[in-house]
Amino acid sequence: MTTIKQAVLGSAAALMAIGSAQAADLPVKAKAIEYVKVCSLYGAGFYYIPGTDTCIKIGGAIRIDTTFNGGPYDAPFWQGGAGGNDLWTKNNYLTRSRVNLTTDTRTATEYGMVRTYANFQLDFTQDRDNIAGGFTEVDLAFVQFAGFTFGKAVSQFDPQWALTKPYISSGFLAGSNNSTGLPQIAYTAEFGNGVSASISLENASPYRNAGLYNTANFIVAPGAAQFGSQQYGTVSNTFLGNSYGGNHIPDIVGNVRLDQKWGSLHFGAAMHTITPGFWGANESFGHPDDSYGFAVTGAVEFKNLPTGANDSLKLEASYGKGATKYVFGGGTLDTQGGGRFAKFEGNTVGFGYLLDGVFAPNGQIQQAETWQVSAFYEHYWNTAWRTSLFGNYSHISYGDGGNALLAAAFSAAGGRLGTSTAAAPTGVNAGSIADTTNNFDFAIAQIGTRTAWTPVKNLTLSAEFTFTRLDQNLGGTYTGNVTGRPAGQAYEIRDQNLYNGSVQILRSF
């Protein structure tokens, strides 16, 4: 019996050893795949970055624009060039394709949320980029932590709805519209019940520097060609006649806001530093003192109007002195030659300059005054169709002192209205004005409408039409050399009417 027990137990032990050996030879079971998890803390579209407690949202859009009788950003032909000079060689239409990409990360910490945000564009614009080229821009790139914002963000001067105005693009003047952001250090305090306040130090160059004219120098004349860079994005608008110096101190900007279900209120203010260049060719001639301008704005938004559940009305008014681009002509649009507006029609011309101020040798800066009002109404016919109506009036004046300086510089034969070329980049005379009121105040009035159709989610087709009137007080005649036109021709100075439109396809994701 004992022998039988030993045999059975020995066989069992042998079988267990064999089973253990076979089990050891089997592959180890793989760990469960760690799928990307939805992050519901910050709204739809956020996911946890695997292995972290940081949530990320990746988005963007493809945008196809075509402008008729206008330039980029659906801007009227008030910018000089073939369109502004009313030449046969102007483009009747202009196309642009844009890829927009955004990243938004957020992490909860014991100090509150840490957020990073970036928005950049890849553009291809007719006649700006070569056939396989393109253009890259970084619109927004900032870090937010404990109430602070560091980096390139929407100016604290602007209302909350600065990036949601109901038009196709930024060729429409509407106060300060900085959709490409300004470098800044800002702090925002929340007081509860939707009340908050912010204070910031913002880099004014080149976005907020409208230009500063020393009447001893040439300034780019209406319709004249200019050598070198002229567009927004260059160092403080490097147009012929700009006498801005370096950045001495940042602009100081603040606001108070109220956000409610019915809409929002916004009050903003800014101090802008005007740093001049030299009275003469170099430092030995001396320079005017730094001048300090300011701007104030008030804005209100009404949501869910009696006309419809999703309808909205936005209103804004601004005033500035020595801070022109906070009020008039700011945003991604800048005119050719810095602050030059110039539109020819037959034998007539309307023109004016957007400058922070004017000075003459041994004199101080005469600041310009600006003001504007704008309104935006959008109505939803149904969930797929909506129409907006928008308008703006922007005005600039130079006062008696500024007008006298400009008149002295522009009126005499051989005056300071100039042109520049590769051979003479510092400028040569291009014309003069005569029999005028010597009043260089002018205004831009605009009214436009857009209708948008969203047949499926995140796909929108829209069309826009804008009427613009360049209204001025100068009168008289301008005689000059206009690019593409006969030299020395005389033009009657008078108001100009402009018309332009645009269509767009936008697919966001």
C-alpha cells in the first residue's frame, strides 16, 4: 500500500513539474493598451496626453478666399499700387488659401490651471507668393498661469469678442482689431459674478506704431512707388517718411469687464509711447522729446435678442490722441506705405495719412486725434443660414499745429511728397498740392453685409459686400508722378467711393 501511495504521489509531482515548465514557456500576457482618454474638465475636444495629467485639444481650419475689386483681407483698393492708382493692370480678383492650426493644453495644479495656446497660419496668396511658395505667420502663442498671461495674445485693450466679429476678414476697419496678437505680460483678477480686470505691458512695435512724420524728410506721396518693405509686420512700418525711433517703454494697457448670459461690457484704456527719431540726418542734430499718447474704448455685446435666440448686437466706440492705431486702421490690415490711404479715380484722387504725430526740425511732436464708432448685428434665419450687417466710421485730425506743418511740407513745388527707388531709397520729389484748405483731417465710412450658409457642421460658405467712402477736408489739386500714369498730371482732390466683395469656404476641425 505504501508503495502504491509513493507511486501516485510521485506521478502527481512529475505532472506538476511538467505543467510548470510548460507554463513558463508560454508568452507573458501583454498589458492592456492605454487608449487616449477623454478629458471632460475643459469642454469638448480635449484628451489626456498619455502618461500625463495634461489635457490637449488640437484644431484648425482650411480657408479659401476670393476678393473682388480689392486686396488681401477683403480690403478696398485704397492702398496705392495698381488698384489704388486705378490702372488697367490691376487685378479684378485676388485669391488666398490658408491652413490654420491650433493647440491648446491645460493642466490642473495647486496654483490653478496652467494653459498654453498657439495658433499659426500657412498662407498662399496670389501675387505675393511664388507658385510653390507660401507664407507662415504665428498669430497667437502664450502661456497662462495663476492669472498671468505671457506671450503673443489678444490685446487687453480689446473686448472679449474681438475675434468673433461677423465678417469674412479684417479688411473692414473697426477700431482695434488685433487678430494676430501682441506680445505682452498681463495679469487678470477675477472678482466673481462675471466681473474681472486686467493690466498689461504690451509691445507696441510694429502693431501700434502708426507712423511719425518729420517734415524735413520725404513721405511717400499718393500713388508713388516705394523701394523696400512697406507692409505690416516690418520693423515699425518702414515706409518712406516714418521717423519713429526705438522702443523705450512698453504700452501700458488695462481693462474692466463684465461677462453675463445676456452679453458683456468692456472698458479699456492704454498709454502709448511715441519715440521720435532725429531732427536731422543723425544724432548730432538732436531730437524731439518722447511723447505720450492715450486711447480709451467702451464696448457692449447683447446676446439672444428678441429677433432670434442666437442673434447678437455688438457696439464699440473709441477715442485716442497720439495713439492712432488703437482707434483707426489697426489690426492685421495696414495700408501700403504704412499709414497712407490713396485712391485715384480718373482725374481725381482722395488721400490721407494715419500718423501718431508730426514734427519739424527743432520742434516737438504734434499729436493726432482719432475717434471711431462701429456696430455689428447678426441674425440667424435658421440653424443653417445667418446674415450680418456691420458699419464703421473712423476719423483722424491733426489740429492747427499739425495741419500747418503738413501744409508747409506738401504745398511748395519741390516739396516733401516723395517717391523712392533702388537708386534713390531716401526719396525724391513726386508732387505737390495747391489751392487747398490745408486741412488734412479725413475719415473712412464703411458699411457691409455678409450672408453665411452652414449646410453641415463645421463647413461654412459665405459671401460679403462692402461699401467704403473716403471723406476728406482737403480739396484743391494734387500734381504729381503717379506710378503707371502720365508724369506731372494734375488731379482734383475729392472724396472717393469704393466697392469690394468676397466669397469664402471655411472648413474647421
